Amino acid sequence: MRVRILYHDHCFDGAAAAAFFSRFIEGTFHPGAEFLFTGLAHRADGLFEESMFDGDENAIVDFKYSPDPRLTWWFDHHQSAFLSAADAEHFQRERNEKKLYDPTSRSCTKFIATVAREKYGFDAPDLADLVGWADIIDGAQYVDAKSAVELAAPAMKLTLVIEGVKGSEMVQRIIRWMRHRKLDEIIAEPEVQQEYLPLYERHRMAIDVIAKLAECKDGVIFFDLIGHGMEGYNKFIPYYLFPNCTYTVSVSTASFRTKVSVGSNPWARELPGHNLASICERYGGGGHSRVGAISFPKGDAESARRVAAEIREELSH
């Protein structure tokens, strides 16, 4: 039995969801199954390829819905879970008990764990720490910005590696380790440390770069990372630097896209009044109510900067 699991790549919750889901499937349905993992990224062109659904069973976790008839399982918790109205209608019409959606869940991992326990009687006590940290990380449940940025916990160090490492090979090794090992054991692996140490140096540099580039005006932090050699950054750095600001809008570029990131301060004195996923959806992006993003073709800095300026203006009111 070959089970293909497509997961949100370079995301702690995506990796944890893939690890927990594989344990659930192995423990409940297919003992001894072979698990194959494929990382998915939000991009301006197509998200899925027909060749991706090549397992005896195929699952998507922590990522958008696909109407492909070969898809067996689907779990997601993003507000922007459907690429089109047609996909949403397909999901509603099919009413498949193995394709589940809950935008109120803070993390996909906790969502899967809850369904596995309540509906199928499956529990994995040894993965309780993994589930708990996925909920903290994806739900931004940190005590403060300092704990989110200074990376004291093993889960936070692993998040830096998962988000920052090139390609999917290391992420998938971590997923396989997550299935049975503790997070402090995984981060201590020499090959993980080999990735972590330079990524941590880049993380420290990112704090300095954002501190120099960013400005906070009318409650909105803005910075443009294009041309600074940074594909991503810890999304809590802006609130670490500007604790009194409510929103962040940034522009960055990666090997396959140009990106506008939009976020809100989890520790803001007043509850943010804008639904960021809804704003991003207007430009073809999506996310959660408190964080979202929009992907543009690689090199299309002009469109990304224009949209970022529009969103920045909207959030300033």
C-alpha cells in the first residue's frame, strides 16, 4: 500500500500534519504502508500536477482542496481553502467523510488529531508535544514576540529549519523523524544542526535588515526585501521591533515567485479589525483572518509593490 501525502511545504504545521496523518493512517487503516511525501507551495501558476496523485491512497493536509477523483483524504483549516467557487461546490456536493474542513482550527495538526481521536478512536500520546507546538506555532499562541523571535524552544529552532532550508529533502526527513521522535532529538541531529546554524545567522541578520528597512506608520509596518537576498523571515520580527504596531505588509522574492505577506500583531492592544485572508483573496491570495499572502510570478515586483501599497493604505484606516 502506497500512501502519497501532499503537505504545505516549509511550514511547521504542514510538516507536523503530514507526520501525524501518516501515523493515524498506519495505525488505523494500513499497517506497514509505504508513505511518500510531496511538498506544496502557493504560487501564481497551477498548484497541482496530475502526476502528484500517484498513490494507492492520496491525501492533502494543510493545503488547498483539489477535486481530483484520486484524492482520498483532505484536511485543511485555512479560510482560503478553495482555489475557485467550483472547487468549493465540488467539496460541498461530494460530502466525503474523509475530506474535512474546519477554518476555526488554529492548526491542521490539531484538527487531524481531534478527528482521529473522536471519530476513529486513534490516539498517539507520544506525539502530544508535536500537536501542541503545531497549535502554538500556527496559531501564534506565543506569550510574547520575544519568545517567538529568540527561538529558545526546540520546536522554534525546527521551524527555522523547515521554513528556511532549500528544497524539500530535509523537510521530509524531519517529517519522518517527527512520526516517532521527540523534537529536541530531531533538532540535535548533526545534519539538522548543519542547516540550523547558518539559518540562525541569517535570522539574526534578518532582524537587522528589517530594523533598517521597516517603517511603522498609522499602525502598519512596511518593508520591501526585494534585492536584499532574503526569501523569507520570521513573521514575528516586525512586532518584536515595533510592538505598538498592529499590521505588517512586506514584499519579498523567492526562486519561484514574488510575494506580498500581510500579518497582524498577536499581542496588539486592540483586536485587529480587518480580515486579512479576505483582503488577500481579492488579489488571488488567501490565508487566515490574521495572516495572509499573495503570490505573483517570479520577477513581477511591480505588481507586488502596487498591491502592497494598496493593502497598506487600506489597513491604515
